[in-house]
Amino acid sequence: MSVYRKLNALGLIVISGMLCFALLDQFVAHELPCPLCLLQRVGFVAVGMGVLFNVMRGPRPAHYSFSMLAALVGGAVALRQVSLHVIPGTPPYGAPFLGYHFYTWAFIWFAVALTVLAVITSFARQYVNDDGFLPLTRQPWLGKIAVIMFLIIIAVNVLSTFALCGPGVCPDNPVSYWIFG
């Protein structure tokens, strides 16, 4: 496994950790995500998909570009939510974490992801001597952990979103899960 695949695997673990933290907040602190929060999670999943392709298939400029575009869109969604809550008299959504609300942290992390992806993309050496596709069975332990963790986090997010919203439109300010009535 090249050093660039290892860096992508570490990035995938970081993205999985952020999504896991959001799920913990949802289930432990009972902070139900709003539709914009869910879109930000989709943005992190999309960023992770490009990184996942780099781990599985080897680094490619197209994979990095996909992740950077996802970070731009996710950052725009997060910035939209930040702008909704800076209007005087508009209450924030959810409890703050280390002084900032999750949508502000999401914007910061999308900006960090965009910067890191732009820098790592510039190292042309990673595109030479590629191992090609590495199935999960041939991945080193770091790659296996990153891929499995990411796929599990995606599945839990999909299930929790369905439990929250059901087959219809998610409520603007959810107070309970759809599945529990």
C-alpha cells in the first residue's frame, strides 16, 4: 500500500469519526438532525466516497475532484445554515460543541477537507506505479479498517435517517422519530 493510499485511509477514518460523532450526538444527546444537517452528512459521505475510491482503486485526480466538489457543496449547505442562524432573534439549532454549533464545525471541516484534498492532489508521484484495484481481502489492515468503518457508518446513517424521516420529507424541526410515531 502506497503512502498516498495510507493517507487516504486515514482521511476516511477521520470522516467516519465525524459522522460517528454526529450519530452519537443524535442518539446519546437526543439532538435530532434537521434537513440541512442531514444534507451536510450526505456531503461528508460524498467526500468520503472519493477518498474510498482512492483507497480501493488507487489515487486518481478524478477521485480527488469528486471529493473536492462534494466538499464545496457540503460547505455551501453548512454556510447556508450558519447564515440562517446569525440573523438577530433567530435561535440556533442544537447545542454548541466547544463553543460552535455543528453546522459551523461542518463548514470548518469542509474547508479543511477542501484544502487538504487540493494539496494532496498536487503530488503527481502518487499517480505513477499504481497497484490498481485492491479488493478488501487484499487491503492492509489500515485500509480494511477504514473501508469497513466507513461502510458501517453510512449504513447506520441511512437507517437512522429513515427512522427519523420515513419515506416522506423530513420535518424542519424534528422532535421525534417517524418510525416510533
